[in-house]
Amino acid sequence: MADDDTKYSYKIVLAGDTGVGKTNILRRFVSDSLPKTPHPTIGVEFATKIIDIEGKDKVKAQIWDTAGQERYKSITSAHYRNAVGALLVYDVTRHQTFVNAKRWAEELRFHAGEDIIVLLAGNKLDLVHKSQENRQVSREEAEKFAKSNGMLFKETSAYENENIAESFQELLKDVHYKQKANPSPKKNVKNYKLDPNQPQANESKCSC
């Protein structure tokens, strides 16, 4: 679908510790596939997808997959700017990634603004399906954290394609209606342009 078929375009970022499955979530959503040889994201990767919002508007999601390693912090935080939505991912089988979600949320809101809409995603639910003993973060604990921090919440599995599209749909629906009610020329743009003064991103081959 051509870019000019859409009136609305939103910058969405993925954030969270390394190894929580951010790249798998992105690839699953954009191309319904998983990387053949998974590897940590280097800096920032970029992909796009056009989706339909409740049969009313078509919006283009410009999704930035950011590295979770500390050494890329200066690069990834720069790319949070002008984002209107974020998928904050943790691993339901690794409690420390959930603990660290608070720091990631603070980073997002510091660089993107307090009004950014965040969906907290507990990924790798497929490992819990295999054995409940793998779960280290209860749904109740995560829901409570999300609610107290004004976030949306889903548990997901990129491997089983569980709640991936639903997470992006819910996030983008809230972003879209908020932007329509309070349009921001700096954030709701036809095509987000890379800032030449910022580190550059690698556009994912799974863009569509």
C-alpha cells in the first residue's frame, strides 16, 4: 500500500532489556515471521506497517526496535524523541527484566514526553505454556504495575504469535484517538524523517 493512502503516521518504539524478544515481536507483527538466526539488535532497527483502526482510519506505524544493551543507551534514547507510543517489553520468565521495566518507562517518558502512551508487554508466554514453573512474573503483579503507571497491558508470545497484533492494535488505537483529539504537528507527521544529527537506524528488511 502506498504511503499516500494514509493520512496518519505515528512513531512507535520498542523498549526493554536485551533478550526479551523485541525484535521477534516486531518481525512477527510486520511480516508474520521470526528471524532465522536471532541476534541482539545493534543500535536501532526500523520497520513500517499500515493498519486499519476500527474500520475508520488507516494509519502507518513507524516502529523502532531499540537495543537493550547498556552500551547502546545513548543511541536508543535519542530515537525515543517524537515517539507517541511504546511497547515496553519484559520476559515473563525473567523477573529482573520486569524490575527493569520501571527504568525503561522513566527513560521513555524523559526523552519522548510524559504523554507517550505505553503498553507493557510480558513476552515469552509460550515458555509458561510449556511449564508454569517457568513463570517468574505473575499476571497480577504486572497488571498492578501497569495500572499504577498508566500503561496498557498484554501478555504475549512472539513464538506462538499470541497477542502480538492485538497489542499493536490496542496501542495504536489509543495513540490515534489521542492524536486526533490533540494533534501535535511535531509528532503526527506524514513521514517521520531521520534527524541527520542523530545516530542512524537500520531499516528492517521486513518492512511492508
